[in-house]
Amino acid sequence: MFTVFTYIAPILQVETGAGATFVTAMLVVYGLGLAVGNVVGGRFADRSLDGTLIVSLIAVVVVLVLFALGMGSAVLAAPLIFLWGVASFALVPPLQTRVVQEASDAPNLASAMNIGAFNLGNAIGAALGGAVIDVGFGYRAVALAGAATAIAGLVLAMTFRQGNAEGVAACPDGVGQ
């Protein structure tokens, strides 16, 4: 998320030719997407944590690739920014739930560590976006770098899902998950 979000104002100003009013409006649109994504992610996480993570990560990849292609148009950028917000924050409820489930003996500590991990991810994402810009790849490549980090997250989610499925097979009554 922060690979692209950190640079959203210059992306919109340079690639879309947007002024300050449009940039501000897109920040509001993105925020609305975050709120919707949090609700949607929570509802779907109640049904399937892993499924919600996987679908949300795939959605982030697709939306950021489309944003890289369509960021030159305000008409295309606006709905993509909203959808990016939805997909980005649909990830939060299943991630938080998984952390608390896995650390049921210390849920408060786990929640605090999870927030720290999110902040570390924010810093790494911003640094990645800056590195992409510094080497001269341009703003479209920043969105593609964001998609690449979502792909890395998807690989991790699939890996841990597979490992979790093996643990369930070894403990059919669910004990030890």
C-alpha cells in the first residue's frame, strides 16, 4: 500500500496532470475505499480468513497494474484509487484476526506487534517506491512495484495456508492449530 500511497500526490500531479483539488479529492476517495474495505474485509474474514487474504491480495495486484496503465487519465484513476483502497484495507481484518488467533495466550502483545509490523511495512514500502523513482523508472513503475510486493504477500499467504492445511490434517480435531 505505502509503496504507492507515499507518492500518490506526485503520481497524480505528474501522470494525471492533476491540481491540488483533484489530489485532495482522490485522498478522500481513497479514504472512503479504506473504510469500505475494512467493513468488507471483516465480513468476508468471518467466513474465510485465508480466502479473504488471498482474494484481497489478488485484487491489490490487479488494481495496481491497472492503475499503472490508467494513471494518465483522471477518469480511470479515480475509480481505481477507490478500488485500491477497498482491496488494501480488506486485508486488515483477516491479518489482525490471524495474529490474535495464533497468539491467543497474549493477544494484546500480538496486536501491538502487529501494528509495529504494519509500520515497518509502511517504511519498507515507502523506501521501495523511492528507490524505484531514484533509479529513474518513473511513477508507473511505482505502482508495479506495489503490485510486486502484493505478489510477494500472496506467495507468503499461500505458503502459510498450505502449511496451516497440513497442520489441520495432522490434527483433525483442530487442536494445536
